[in-house]
Amino acid sequence: MNQRFKTATSDEKPNSIEKTPERSENAKSRDSSAGFRSRLTLLLRAFRHRNYRFFFSGQVISLTGTWMQTVAQSWLVYRLTGSSMALGLVGFTSQIPIFLFATIGGAVADRYSRHRIIVATQTISMILAFILAGLTLSGRVQIWHVYVLAALLGTVNAFDIPARQAFVVDMVGREDLINAVALNSSVFNSARIIGPAIAGVLVASLGEGWCFFANAVSYIGVITGLLMMEVQTQKHVQMAGSALSGVVDGFGYVGRTRPVRALLILLGCVSLMGMPYAVLMPIFADQILHGGARGLGLLMGASGVGAVIGAIRLAMHPDANDLGHVVTYAAMGFGASLILFSLSRSFWLSVALLIPVGFCMIVETASSNTLIQTMTPGLLRGRVMAVHAMMFTGMAPFGALLAGTLAHHLGAPVTLVIGGVVCIIAGAGFGLRLPPFRYDADHVLIALRRAGGNPADETTGDGSIHAAR
């Protein structure tokens, strides 16, 4: 019996061995499929929130229209004036209101429904786009019309940006905030690639007016998505004092909270000295790399591609852990990439170097956004994000003015080297201060949690919170 048992066992063993590779291949296929689904779920986890799906869909359409108008407006100004100074002035008039009025917009966002504020600002932006389209298509547009409408749109954005930034947390919660911020960045930068390409075709074939009209129509998608949301009525605490005192409270929180203050200072340095590289791209494309208008499109497109890749990579980051280190490395990588780009005299090498420029830029800004919102209580979020808008978007006109002045006296390559060095120093300084910042961030999050359960924290076994390492 033993022999028969052994024989039977030996007869069965080869069959089992023959089936093992087949099962192994099937198991590998299932594991690969499961792994892909897991990564896709991680990448798109903010989409499980119904309101965010509506918001995202509207942004895809509207941001493409916004970039179309940006390109067409620049071409219209150049066609009307033939002046590079006029181009800079339009950019200045559209962004300086954000620096001046964003804090007021933040106070409004903390006092009233952010959802209703965004519906109002998007509606007004649509009306302004229709006005510009009507003036252009009728042939009556003058340069002062463009200046006035640009300033009005900038003022609207001063109220829209803080409310929209703070509303992201209202839609997805803090646990999916990093994913939502990264997905928003990917849409913005994808539109930065697609919008100008469409605008170039429309301007060449039909004129600038139809780009403005298309942008106006694109707002309908955003407004429709906003109106389809199911927004819970939020009880807004009546704040004592005036709106001005509310603004002071926002600045006071930033001043008292070292990690938030440090992130905003770093963001301001990068925005002032690094971000204006885009202003100098026409000089590099024409005078240094000899690529002309086509070369300019390729250079800007490469930066946009890098930004999209960075946003997608950040969207797959599971939580806010270690984002402090990510901010440090991204700021330093951004500066180093700018320096390498400034030294290149090969067109295609320059195109390749702008990919890490865009990648590091979006990772630094989106990670900072996430960390700041994570450490900010809901009642102050609009005002703190208004300070964020001042340091990020509001610094842009000053950075462009400074970059233009330095480039005029020192040349565009030297200007980028200076900006890159400042970004590296600022990033290194932030990195050296990470341990005390992490300690402070832990205490901020613990205090917020005890005050009312926000933010939602990543808590370890010993009770410490690690959301801003």
C-alpha cells in the first residue's frame, strides 16, 4: 500500500507541477490588474465625491477657454499697440488687484457661502468675457477697453481665488485634499497646453473675438456644474468686528503659525524670483535659441508637460506625510533646473530641461497649498488662502517687472541664474528648519483637533500627528 501510495503520489505530482505555471501566470495577471486598479483608484480618489466631479468637469472646459483668452488678449494688445510695454501693462493690471484685494476676498469667503461666491464670480467673469468678445467682433475695441476689463477681471479673481481654494476642502474633506489639489493642477496645466494651441488656430483663421466668445461660453459649463452640486447649508459663525479686523485675524494667524508662515515665505520667494521665467521665454526662443514663434510654443509646451506629470505624480501621493521634504526638494530642483536651462544653447536640450522646471514648479506649489490648508482652521481658511494668493499670484506682476529690469541690464540668462540661486537657497533654508517646523505643525494640528475635530489628522500609535513632516 505504501508503494501504491507513493506511486500515486508521484503520478499526481507531475500533473500538479504542470498546472503550476498556468496558475502562476494567471495569478500574475490578476495581481497586475489589481495593482493597476489600485493605482487608478489612488490617482482618482477625489472623484468619489459627487460635488468634486461636477467641479472638475467644469474646470476642464473653463480653464481651456481661459488660456485661449489669455493668448488671444496678448495678441490683440500687440496688434493694437505694437508695444511690449503695453503687453506688460495688461498683465500688471490683471494681477495687481489680486495682491491688493485678495485679503478682503478671503474675509468674505469666511463670512458667507463659498459656493454662492464662486457662482457669482464665475457669472461676472462670463459677462466680462462676453463684453470683450462683443467689442472685438464689432470692431470697436480700443486698448483702454482691454485695460479696464483686465482690471475688473483681476478684481473678480481676488474674490474668486480664496473662495475656490477654500471650497476644495468643503467638497472632498482633508483626507483627499492633496489628491484634489493635484488633479486641479493637472487640469490647469493641461489647459495651458491645449488652450493656446486652439487659440492660435482661431486667431489665425477667425480673429481674437471668437476666442473671447468661446471663453465666455465655457463658463456655462462651470456654472452649470456648480448649480448641480448638493451643498449642505453651512452655519457661518458671526464674526465680531469689521471685515478689516477679520483680515487682520488672517494675517495674525499666519504670523503666529511658523510652519504656515515659512511655507508662504518660500512660496513668495519662488513666485518672485523663479516663476517669471515664463516672461523671458520669448527672449530665449528668439534671440538665444533662435526658434522663433514655433520655438516659443514648444518651450512653453514642454514646461506644461512637466507640470502635468508632476501634478499626476503628486495626485498618487497617499496623504500629506513627508510633504515638507517634497516642498524642499521641489524648490531646490526648480532652481537647479532653471540654472541648467539658462546655460543651454541647444534648442532641444532647452526643451528637455523645461520639463523638470514645470515638474518641480507644480509639485512645490501644490504641496505648499495642501500643507497650508491642512494646518488652517475652517473659519480662517478663506483669509489664509487669500494670503496664499497674495504670495503666489499677487507677486507675479512684481516678479515680471523685476525680471524684465534685470534682463534689460544683465541679460536673460543671468537673470534666470539669479532666480535659480535664490530658489535653491530658499529651499535649503526651509529644509534646514524642517524639524522645528514639524514639531510646531504637530502642535497646530493637535490644537485644531481638540478645538473641533479639524483637520482630520494622520495619527500614529503614540498619539503624535504627522501631517507636515
